[in-house]
Amino acid sequence: MAQVNVEVNGRPYAVGCEDGQEAHLQELARMLDQQVRQVSQDLGQLGDTRLFLMGGLLLADELMDARNRLAALQVEVNRLQADRARIEAKAVAALEGAAGKIEKLAAQDA
């Protein structure tokens, strides 16, 4: 298990993570640090616990928004796939109808 030193709101923290996940953990810590610093700018120093809580809640809100957008996009993808299947079925039927007419014409000329 790896240990990473991260900094949030100007304070260092030692955090454990799986080997190979160090860079990912540092990026997550940078995201939390940005949120905590923004809360601190907007509301002033509230104490680490409240700053971390507010920063975490803001990140959770962003995550929920992203999940909702993803769910809406998945619904749209499903709708588009169903539309494509209907259009393909109509195209196949039209081609089969045209092929049948061509065969009849060819049989009449023979």
C-alpha cells in the first residue's frame, strides 16, 4: 500500500492508497482543495471540518449533476438506437419491395 502526502487548504495530510493510484489520489485531493479554498473565499474561514464538509457537499452536488446528465444521455441514446432500428427495418422492407418489383419486371421481359 502506497502513502501519498496531499495538501488541502494549506495543510498536509498523509493518505494511503493502492499502489499505482498515487497520481489519481493527488488529483482528487487537488479537486477537494479547490472546492475547500472556494468555500473559504466565499464564506470565510469556518474551521477545517465545516470547510471540508462544504467542499465535499459541493463535489457531491457536481457528481449528482453529472450522473443525472449521464442518465438523460443514456435515455437519449436508447431512443436514438430504437429510432435507428425502426428506420433500418423500413429500409429493409423498402429494398425487399423494390427487389420483388424488379424480379417481376425481369420475369415479364424474359
